Amino acid sequence: MITPPIPAVLLAAGASTRMGQPKQLLPYQGRTLLRRAAETALAAGCAPVIIVTGALHQELAVEVADLPVQLVHNAVWEAGLGTSIGVGVQAVEDAAPEAPAVLVLLTDQPLVTAELLRQLLREWQLSGLPVATGYADSVGVPAVFGRLVWPQLLALPAAAGAKLLLQRLGDELVVVPFPAAALDVDTPEQYQALLDQPSPEPV
């Protein structure tokens, strides 16, 4: 386990407009997607685990009330994902000012495992470089960002996600392949595809 623990920022602020219902609360193998993602970050040894809410807050807070996580609300979540990343990184600064890095992940990649997160953290510890997940011929989150690149995270355009920064980093980036991260859950069809998947290994 990484010492000191690396904080995680779990982005859960969206309104799930394409899904038609809150995807954070969709059930999968006995847990909601939100709870599954939070428990995966905790199982990987991340601390603190900060969940950024937006369109929903109280409903999400109830779902993880018994977990050792911290919720922060992004009042301007409608402006885009970049604002939630900024709120999350600022919350890490407040809660863990000595943290050398942060792991950013989403609620809607339910096939992500704790072992993947631990691998990302190990690669960051070995290289000191930002570490991203590789899938679908691209790079994205989950990803680990050392403190040196936090200003770039905070400067992301409001509507941009972390992928924009990852693509800019080029050779200054370590990539861990994990094809299953390509399955995200934005639409009813994608949710059904998730339910039709063979059961993954436990996280």
C-alpha cells in the first residue's frame, strides 16, 4: 500500500440526462454504481475518498452514509466536468494538504477494479509521472496526478474532463492498459450491456 495514502476524487455530479434516471444509483451486482466506485477506491487504499456531487447530493449522501468518505457539492456542476475536478482537487487540498498526488475516477466505469487502481498508484510511485488508464485506443481516467500537475487540472476548461490534460501530456505520461474501462454507463443501452457482461472478478 502507498504510504502516505493517496486521496481519491470520485466524480458523481452529473444529471444523467442520457440515462433518464440517476446513473449513480443504478444497481449492479447488489450495489449501486456510486457505492461500488467508492468501495473500490477504499479497497485500493485511497484516503481520503472525496465524492463530488452536483445534480444530486442528499440521495448520494444517503447511499454512502456508512462509508468513510467525504462529500463535497459542486454548485456550478452544470458548467461541466472540469468544474467538478476543480472542486475535488480543492477539497483534497483542504483535507490532505500534504498529499503528493490524487487519483481521479468516475462512477460510471463499473468494471474498474481496486487492483487497477493499486497498479496506477504503484506506477505513479515508481515514475513520478501522471498515470492514466488505456482503453479504446485512448487514455483516460482512472488516473493519478502528482501535485506538480494540479495547477493544470485546476485550469481545465469548465466543460473539459481530465482526458484533455492526459492527451496534452504526451510522453510525460505512463499508461496502464485496462480495456474493460471502455464500458461506461451513459445510456440505457450501455447499462443493459453492463448487465449482460459476465461477472467480473471481485474488487
